[in-house]
Amino acid sequence: MTRKILLNPGPATTTQNVKNALVVEDICPRETEFGDLMHDICDGLLEIGNGQKDYNVALFGASGTGAMEATITSAIGKEDKVLILTNGAYGIRMTQICENYDISYGSLFEYGDYTEPAKVKEALTTKQYTHLAFIHHETSTGMMDPVDELVAICKALNIVSIVDAMSTFGAFPYNLSDLGVDYIFSSSNKCIHGMAGLSFVLFHNNQKEALMANGRSYYFDVYKQWENLQKKNQLRFTPPVQICYSFMAAIRETLAEGVETRWERYKANWQILYDGLLDLGFKPLLPLDQESKILLALKLDGKEGFDFDHFHDYLYKRDITIYPGVMPEKATFRVAIIGDLYPDDMHRVMEEMTGYFSS
């Protein structure tokens, strides 16, 4: 099987071990053995996030947007109002979910703005909001929001915090018990390097009563999904069976490597691409101090005659995938280093890119 270097922000390049784990004997997901696997996945996620004492896990057969929808519709009550930080495509997606469910919300920041904690604090001190929701790593721009500061503001003001950790959980070294976030969610196919198809919501023990009272979705009910696994040793609805076995293999690999070690590998890979692409004349979208070290968005203006689709196809034929941009009114493309990727892979990418511009 040809190894592909995926520089899109998930699904990611996976190990052969994770691929092999998809091939398992057929099993009914109502069997005790499979229920035990679900609990092992939850325990592994809590260990990755250092939240074993204070957090619980709800698993859903869904993409990451499913976890986002589950959290928003389960955590925010009919009398509540959430402030959403809309400095990228996925913060805007949160507002769209709120509109679909008639959830009261306000927004702060424009596309591409850096999240300034002082402005967030000022908005929250108006006392019109009960919740704050934001994206830790906004993959539409490559920006990393200051999660520690934002959650600390919420704790000080008695605001419920909701964090999208879609493209950080498994690589960024969280200590959830110290952080004290109320809700944090992600999916199987990002920084844990599993296959797409399973998403998860981690919620603090102190949110159980709110979840019981607030759930407004049938499928995406966080409390009922968690409770069903505790009481019946199975999920409420049919999970993606093979994906679950594969995800468990990816969780074990994550724990074996160690999140701190993975984070250092990510940063080293990112630096190789950052230096190499700047040498080729590309300009980053963001200033260096706002970069996530997980994804890099690059401007296309100033590259006269450059055809992204031709560049993409050239690399794709050489088993390398790059990703188009999504920023309105700004021409960009993106490269992410999520997945089972190493410095040798990054050097190969730069050799191929350099060859493209030299031909």
C-alpha cells in the first residue's frame, strides 16, 4: 500500500497498524465485549487529556461537526445565551448550529481576527451571556486561540466554557483537570490519527445536571449517550464498529508516543514547512506569534501566474496532498502536519515543491 503524505487538516496519514485494526471479526455492537471496547476508548481519551478524575466521555458515530452540534444543543439551555468567537470558519459554523436550533447567541471578532482575551472579558462582564464557545485551533486560518486565558476568564465570571479541540486533542498537551474547561470535543481522525467516523465530547462532572435539563436533540444528546453506555454497556445507536477498533489502536499509539513528544514532533514538522515555503517566496497569512504550529495558511497574492490546482495535482501524483483555503476575499492554501508524519516526510515535501518551481 502506497504511503500518502496528507497535508490536509484531517483525516490524517495513519500508521499501518491503525489500518490493519480495521480488519476484525464481525461482532454485534450490543455484545459485552464491544461495550468494554467503548469504555476502553473513553478511558484512553481521558488519559490523553489528563481528565480521569473530573471528566466523562460521550461517543457519537459522526464527524467532528456532530460533536460540535451535540455539545451546543446539550449544554445550552432555553434561557441561556452563548457568546461565540467567530474569527474563523468553525466559529461561524457554531452560529449556524445555534440558528438551526433557535439557540440565543452573540458573536465577537471577524474572520481572521486574533482573539484578545481583554475584549472577551469585557463582553462577558455585561452579564448577558451564560456560556462562551470558541475554537482552540481554527484550521481555516491556522490560528491558535489562548485557551488557558479564555477558560480562566470563564471560571472567574462563572461562565460555562465550550472548547472545540478538533485539531488539537491528541497533540496539544492538555491537562483538563488543571484547565477546568466545562466541555471540550474532538473526533477520531485528527490528532489522535484514527479513521474518520467517531467523535467525542468530554464534559466536566459539574455539568451533568445541566446536560440532563438542556438536551434538545434526539440523536446528539450528550447526557443520554453517556448514560446509556454507563447503564447498558452500549451506545444508544449503532456505532461504526470497525472504526472503533481502529480508533483504539490509534489511542494506544498516542499514549505510547506521549502527547508531549507528539507535540514536539508536530512543531518540528511545521517549522520545516514554514522555513521551506517562505524560501519559495510564499507569505504566511498570520504573524508568527499567532501560528498554531499545526497548520500553516499561505497567501497566494504576490505569486503571479501561480495555479493552485496545477500545483495540487503535481503533488498529488507524487502522493502528497495539500489543501485549498477557505477564507473569504483572501486567496490562500493550507498545509497541516496532523498525522503520522516525520521530518523526513517534510523534507521530501519541500524537495517536491522546490522541484515544481524549478521545472
